[in-house]
Amino acid sequence: MDQIVSWAGELQSLAQAGLYYSRDVYDQERFQRVREIAAEMLAERTGLSLEKVQELFCADVGYQTPKIDTRAAIFQEGRILLVQERSGGWALPGGWCEYNLSPGENVVKEAKEEAGLDVRVLSLIAVQDRARHNLPAYAYGVVKMFFLCQAIGGGFQANSETLASAYFSEDALPPMAEEKCSREQVLLCFRAMREKQWTTLFE
């Protein structure tokens, strides 16, 4: 990870905790300014607007914890289903875990929304720290959960999140939306699909 982004993330986390736990009005003002400086650092480093950084980076309250992202690995005749993002790249269907859904329930919801498929969750493939596997770096923590799923109905429908869906073989993957799902993560799903006694990976 870019060291400046890493420092900005740590400053933001400390400031957010300070704003939540501190009762002194002057300390509150200091922590707020630290949070603003962290956002300004990130905007300068990434080229994002300060408003966008504040929306993504400074909206949380309370002790800062990672967000959870769930991804569905759905296979048909040895090929994996990918959805085309609005950016043009491809990824496993998935997204942020809703506050009122379990990770398994969430991945079922995301498969329906992004690929139009009704799925059954079979097993958990991997739990990964996004910072170790995906670029670009984010200023907040993300835990990515990959689930092996079985399609039981449905089909792609036009929606606001994805442009298309298609099945791909292991040796003919399209350009990936690397910030969401890397080629290595898709290949990991192929490995899990082939092994009868897969052991969930976590890192």
C-alpha cells in the first residue's frame, strides 16, 4: 500500500475513535481537524475530490472497523460466471454486506441483483484482507468473502450496476475490474471448485 495512503488511513481511524469517545469540546475540535487533514492528504495523493474522499472516508462514526464485501463464484460446465461492471471490467457478482443480512444471505442477494440468478450457497472459499490482494489501495479496511454457489434459476436482467454477464473458462478470462476482483482471486475459485475437500483460506 502507498505509505501516504496508509498514514492517512491510520490518522482517520484515530480521529474517528477520538471523536466518538472524547467528551472534551476542545479535544473534539482537534480530532475533527486531524480527520480533515487525513482527508486532504488522501485527496492530494489520489486525485479524488475532497468531497468524494469525505463521503467515502469520513462518513462513519464510532470505532472504525473493516467493511465486508461478498463475492459469488458460480460455475456452469467448468466455466465461471462474471459480470461486466460499468467501468468495463469484469468481476464476480458481489458487493458490500448489508447491515441486516448475514454474509451468506448477502451473496445470494448480490447474485440476484447483478447477475439475475437465484443461487444456493455451497461453501466458503476464502476470507481475504483486500489490502493484500487488490489495487488500488483503499483508505479503509475491507474483508472480502468468496462463496462457492450453485445457480438454481433466473437469468441476467438489465440493472443499474452491471452491463452483462457471461461464463468464462479458466484460460480465457476477460479484463478484470481489479479493484473488485483480481484474476488471481478468480483462479482461486477455480481451484476450490475442482477440489472435493476444500479448506477455507483466510489471510
